[in-house]
Amino acid sequence: MSDEEYSIYDEVEIEDMTYDPALQTYSYPCPCGDKFEIALADLQDGQDIAVCPSCSLMVRVIFEVDNLPKAPDAAAPIAVSA
């Protein structure tokens, strides 16, 4: 979607967001009392819009892909003992 299709409430630096390594999501407080959320995988794919699940507000996340945490490699082989 282009910027014209979004109603962006604010722009937020990723350093101001909270990262949850277990859920692999970033969050930031929303004025409605809930939190804006965006998944690490979405950021790695170049998406930069975090949404609040409780209201219609969205924020643009300012970040560099190279500075994101590395996602665990799901394709890594698992050792199996015989």
C-alpha cells in the first residue's frame, strides 16, 4: 500500500520500542491504552507499519534492517540420537 492509503499517527524509532524475543515482536504504547505491534519477520521483509489491535491507529517504524536481531534459523538441522 502507498502512504496515501495509510493514516499514520506518528513515526517511532525502533530504539523506543520494546522487543519481546519470545514472541519476536516489537511493541509501543498506543494512546488508546493498548500497544502498537509489529513482528520481527515483517520488519525483515521491509514492512514498517505497526498497528494497534484495539483501535485504527498506525505508526511508521524507523529502522535499519541490518540492525534488527537475527531470527532463529528454522531450517537448522536438529541432532537426533540413534
